[in-house]
Amino acid sequence: MKEEAAAVFKEGKFEEAITKFEEVFELDPMNGNFNSTLLLNISICHVKLGNNDKALVALNKAIKMNPKYAKALVKRGEVYVARGEYNDAIRDFSEASEHDSTGFGVQQKLKDAQ
């Protein structure tokens, strides 16, 4: 089911992808690491649809399930930058760099946010 959701996402059908990712999530809501990736995907769909508030909700859940999920921290930082919330962005980029200092361009994003 996750592959089906990913295929819909790749087609640019973001609302449908959100629905499908949410269906996959409901299969095993206690699977924290797996579901945190689903929530990241949901947040990306919301960003693409211009729904940064909903993206933040999904990202907050993803990070709650997996506090060291650097990719979700970076994405949340990006959403904070888009909202002009630079202190929150810097905090997330800094934390992400503690967990994965080489990935996701976090060092450059941190510099840009400062």
C-alpha cells in the first residue's frame, strides 16, 4: 500500500497521496519509525499543496514518534523558514545536524536561516 501511495505522489496527485498514506498509517499506528516516514510524506504533500499548517501538524507527529528523525527536522525547519519563523528553523536545523551532520544540506540551511 505504501508503494501505491508513493506512486500517486510521484504523479503529483498530492491530495490522493495524503489519503493513501493515512490509510497505510492506520494499518499499524504504533509502528513509530515506519509511520514517521509516512507522516513526513504526508507533510511534503501538504507543503506542495500550500498547506504549511497541516504540514507542521504531520511533522510534529513524525518527530514525536521518532525524535532523532533528521529528515523530518530539516523539513520542519524548511516550513518554519517559509513561515518566517527563523528561530524555530534554526533550532530544528541545529538539532538535525546533531543527528546527521552530513545529510539533507542541513549545514547550508542553518547558515541561510541565520
